[in-house]
Amino acid sequence: MKKIQFSPPDISDEEINEVVKTMKSGWITTGNKVKEFENQISSFCNTKKSICMGSATSCMELALHILGVGPGDEVIVTPYTYTASCSVICHVGATPIMIDLAPDSFEMDYDKVYSCINEKTKVIIPVDLGGILCNYDKIFDVVNSKKHLFKGNSEIQNKIGRICVLSDSAHSFGASYKGRVSGSIADFTAFSFHAIKNLTTAEGGALSWIINDNNIYNNLSYFSLHGQNKDALTKLKSSDWEYDILFPGYKCNMTDILASIGVIQLKRFNFLISKRRKLCAIYNNLLQNENIEIYQKDSIINESTIHLYIIRLNGKDEKGRNELIERLSKRGICTNVHYKPLPMMTAYKNLGFNINNFPNAFRMYENEMTLPLHTLMSEDDVEYVCNCFKNELQKI
Ligand SMILES: *Cc1c(COP(=O)(O)O)cnc(C)c1O
């Protein structure tokens, strides 16, 4: 029987050789390799500047910190995401405001976003589910139309002059929206390079921004490295041993070893993405007559990064969907669900969220499943998955 994994990392000899080179170079923590990777990310994403960190979660959390978001502030977020998009709001002491999805959509209901904006609202965190960018035109329309209510409480918030758009683009590195690349659209964009993501450094992330302000990079590097005013490489290079600790910062810098994986993944990225798009087109073709909704539609394949092959089973509920997952697993096929909405998780129930207040998110979740799609899959593998899927779907 075939075994189809959900999303194993695609690491070639080139990544391995680059890591070995760095390990032998005498410098393995944050240094020139990270700077090189950051510059490559900025030019790839057509953005002002980027900084690498240990994860997308750290990137989002530190973005909130440098914006000065904290207790008393409200941050808007979708319930249909991984916990990281919301936990960072809790970490900085702000209040998460979850907005239900629009009917039959994986995006927040932007009319509801509009009506919940008040003087406490400082940031909105949209999530580019599966590598399809959100409707940023709409998001900017909404935050601009409530500009008069905005009360900035830091220099950078005042510079932006309205609610800051911080996108959770963990799935959308390399995606585009009306010809603009992810990273060049939102005020801040957080990418994840976790092992399961389209471009990986094992663990890692990058934050990009479009605001012209040299302080942002420095502030973020201080925040990610103890609040220390000189990094290890700078200290090594000069006789100037003395440093200061500006504030009690965090420790979430990326290492040169991991950045070495990243520079090669980026070099191979166009190849990796075109393979995903090709496999997606085969899926779409083989599944077109099934009683399902296909999320990665043919019309958006070239703009999406096809991070997740999301489908919805028409007329099925949680029970039917779970049975299908079980049946496919018995045939060696690993599938997944994206996402169980946050209000169904203990942490957010304990904060007072209740799934009954998010009926649209629940409807998207109850019949959603994600089929395996990754760059180590062959066209035959996709055919095998589709055959098993059609076969098992009839039995539930
Ligand atoms: C993976 C993921 C994250 C977290 O990324 P890390 O790099 O592991 O911190 C955040 N949001 C979404 C939607 C994700 O899928």
C-alpha cells in the first residue's frame, strides 16, 4: 500500500551542503548568513526591509511590542486560524477581538470588523489561509474609513495614523494579490519557515514591512536579542567589548545555520511553487465532478502558494468528515483539518469565547478537510489520493 505523508520537508543536497559550509565557517549563530537571507527576502517580496527570527509567532509578537500595543488595546483577529495569530495578542496583554467569518467564506466578515472598531482598536491580524491572500483592498478600506477614531499611543502608530494591518502570512510567502507580492501589501507581514511550510528553515520566520523608518529594524533586533545594543558579531569585530541592555528583551533570533537552509530554499522556491501549482491543477481536474467545494480554484492557482489543498464536503458534518479522514488513513493517506476554530479550544473558551457566537466559522470547519499536497508527491500519488477519496466518499 502507498503511504502518502501530509507535508514532509523538501530538503535537497544543496541545503545540506550549505549548512555544512556554515558549520565549518566558524560562525554559526546570527551573522552574515542571516543578513543575506533577510536581504533576499526583502527583494523577493518587494518590501522595504525584513528581519528573521525564530518563528512567525515571535515576529508577530515583536511587531505588537514595537507598535506599543498592550493592556487596554484591542486587536482584531479571525477565529479561523492557528492559535499563534491570537496568542501573541494575549502575550502583550491586549484584548483579542474575534470576528466571525463572512457566510461561506474563509475571511472575516468585514462589515462586522467595521462595526467593532473603536478608539481602543490598534491592530488587525488577517490570515492568508492556505496561501490565498485576503481581500486587502477591503481591509484597508475598512481601517481607513475609521481613521477619525484612531488614537495612536506610540511614535510608529502615529506615523501609520490608523489601525495597523499586521498580516499572518505564515502560508503565503510568495503569493500575490492583484500583481503585488505578499510582504509588500500589509503594513507588517509575518512569514513562517516552520518545517511544514512552503519554504522552511526547520524553525524560523521573517517579518517584513513597507514603512520607511530605520528605527524599526533596530528596535526589532534589540527586542529579539535581550535588548542588547550590540549583537555578538559586532562585538566580535571590534575591541569595543562594552554593551548596554536597553530594556529586558526577548531571545528569538535566527541562526546562520538555519538561514543557510533558507537561502537555498529561496533559490529553489520558484521550482517548489510551480510543482505545487501543477499538482493542484491535477487535483482540481480529477475532483471537478465530486460533490465538494474546491478552495484553490483554477482561477487563483497562479496567485496562491497552494500551501494547503482545502476542500469542503457538501452536505457532510463533523462526523462524516471525521469518518472520511479515518477511512483515508486506513488507505495510507494522511489528511488534516484547517482549522478547528479558536473558540472551540480550551484556552479561548477560558477567555470567554463561545463557538455559538461564530456560526459561520463553525460551518466552514465542520465539513472541511485538507488533502496532502507537497513537493515530494508525484502525479501518480495525487491520482492515488483522488481515487481513494472518490471511493471512500461514496461510502459515508
Ligand atoms: C504555522 C503558523 C503560524 C506559526 O508559525 P511559527 O513559525 O511556527 O511561529 C502562525 N499562523 C499560522 C496560520 C500558521 O499556519
